[in-house]
Amino acid sequence: MTAGQEFRRHWPMVLAAMIGFSFTSVITAAMGLFIGPISREFGWSITLASSGVSITAVLTFLFSPLFGLFIDKWGVRRMALPGLVLKAGVIASLSLLTGAVWQWFAVWIAYSVAALMTKSTVWTASANSTFQAGRGLALGLVLSGSALAQAFTPLISEYLIRHHGWRMAFVWLAAGWGSLAIGTCLFWLRDGYELSRKARREQDGTGASESLLDVPGLTVGEALRDGAVIRIAISTFLVMMVTIGLVVHQFRILTGAGFSAQTAALAALPAGLAGIAGKLITGWLLDRYPARWVGGLTIGATAVTFLILVWPQAPVWTVVAALIVNGYASGTKLQIVGYVTAAYTGMRKFGTIFGFMASLIAAGSGLGPLLGGWIFDTWHSYAPGLWAGVVLTLVSAGLLLGLPPYPDWKAPGRS
């Protein structure tokens, strides 16, 4: 089946997964605007007010392999739908905060369960299980949901906070975006796992199996010892740490540089749109050129963003350009890691293997915002973190550029 035939057959699944993933990225994209109001109302430090994403990341780090195993056994749909419902409810519950620290931690622990059920592994597995010839572009379309969230969530959140307060802003985000995600996934999220379940049910009458996908690939133990997979894992951890830290603190970095709140929120729009373009262009490139070159060069370009943001009194146009570069490059990071992981490990145990990768994604995503808050509380400046971002993005890019050619899983003798 050609890429065009795949897309004509499975476009509803791609759209549903894209919208579902966009909702899972809303809180990450929005928390930078909520940190200030929450910290002022309750008298919290910036570190505490930005710790929610980090709490989620710790629990996601610990339990992602387990939930990856669930994907291999149950498929995406049976994870994603209840997870989206739970996530909408927890986001709405943030409006009920009283200032008690234990309550803050409890809400984010509940949010972590929903995050584990709707994390990037879920949507990546959905695209990888459904597409072969057009896998790179399919991943780009599905994961462009996060870029949509990064583009529009700051604008929507700033408007809601300004006109309705931060509490009702959480409610509207949960009810509006959450309903759209749940509805589209309920009707259209039918991927390779569901097709395999249907085939097994027709064959043996149950559809039950240790793993839904009967395809070649590495075992979990083999993947954990593979040098290429280890390089991908380290690269992913580093780039997620610096880029998610930047996303969460971007609003404060810009307002600290003299931007108004409205302008800082508006600046996220071209960056988010660039992220969508980056995913589509990168998807096209991944289907045609070695992923190590596409990924390494794209992620390496992110260093330009950190260099410009650390520039004192940088012109507005250069800051916007930096955010566009970051939006383009960092918007592809999940797409790249999803593609190269499947390429180097096969799909035999992809859910479980990518669950370990998701643990590192979570660790980096959680550590980045926490370190950003600690750096600001300690030095009253984000500059040290921005300089670290320059170095670490270049290291991450170098690890990908050094990968060997990936194996051909269709070759005879591949298990």
C-alpha cells in the first residue's frame, strides 16, 4: 500500500489522534501563564507554583514502562479514551485550589494518572501501528497536536485569565478542548491495534493475545542493551529537559525582557504554527532521508533560540524569529524520537520499549521546568539556564548525528 492509499484510508484516525494529543499538551503550554496568578494568590515561590509539571514527570518516569506494556496488550483506544476523560476532570479541578500544598500535590498526582494514559507513547504507537510507507508524515500530523496547543493555548489562556480569572480559565480549557478531544477519539480513533484486534477476533473469536501486533523487532532486553537506542535515549532526555523548561518559563522570560503580557502570549502563535510546519516538513524528510541526519540537524538548530533569548535587550523581531526557530525545531522532537525508536527497535514490543523512552521524556520534561524555577529563584535571572540550553541542544544533536544506519526489519532472518 502506498503512502497516499494509507492516508486516504486512515485520515480520520490521524485527525482524532492529533486533536487528542493537542489536549494532552494544553497544560504544559498554559502553565507559564498560571504560575504568576497562583503564586501571588497563595504566596508560593515560583519553584512551587511551577512544580505541577514536575510532579507529573516524576510519576510518568516511574510508570511509563508499565503503561507501555498496557499499550502492547490492550491497544491505544482502550487507554486514550478514559485517560482523556480523567484529564479533563482533573484540569477542571484545579479551579478548586485553596492554597494547601497537600491539595496541590494530590491534584497533580491524579493528573499524572491521566497523563500516563494519554502520553506521547499512546499517540506515537497509534501512528506507527497504522502506517508503513507514510509513517514519518503520519507521525508529523498526529504530533502536530502539541504544536497546535503551543500556538493557541497561551492566547486562549491569557484571554480567559484576564476576563474570567485563573480558576474559570482552567474550567473552560477542560470543558472546551477536552470535549473536542474526547468526541473525535470516541468516533474516529481506530488504528493498527484495533485492526489487529478485529483480525484476531475473526480468527480465534476472542482477540486476546500477549501482544496485539505480530511483527518483527527487538525484545525489551535487547533494546535496553542496544547502543543506538541508548544514544537516542540520552539525546531525548537532554532536548526535552531544555525545551520543555523553555516552554513553561517562556512567558516569564519574555515579560521579564519587557514584553507586555498580551505580546508575550501572542509571540507563541507564530512559534506554534512553525512547529506544525516543522512536523510536516520533517515527516516528509523522514520518509526520504536518514532519520539521524534529519533529527540531528533539526534539533541542533534549537541552540539559536537560546542564544538570542540570552541576548540583553534583543530587538523584538529577533526574539520572535528565535521563537519561530524553536517552534520549528523543538516541535519535531517527539516525532523524531518516535520514528527513530521504531526504526531501530521494530514494532514487536514498541509500546513497552517506548514506555522506557517516555520515562526519560518525562524525566527531562519534569526536571526542565523545576530547574528553570530554581535558577530564577537563585539568580533572579533565566540567563544561566539559557546558556545551558545552548550547550545541551548541541550535545543532543551530536548524539543523533552519530547514529549508525538503522536495520531493515523486512530483511530475511529478522525476528
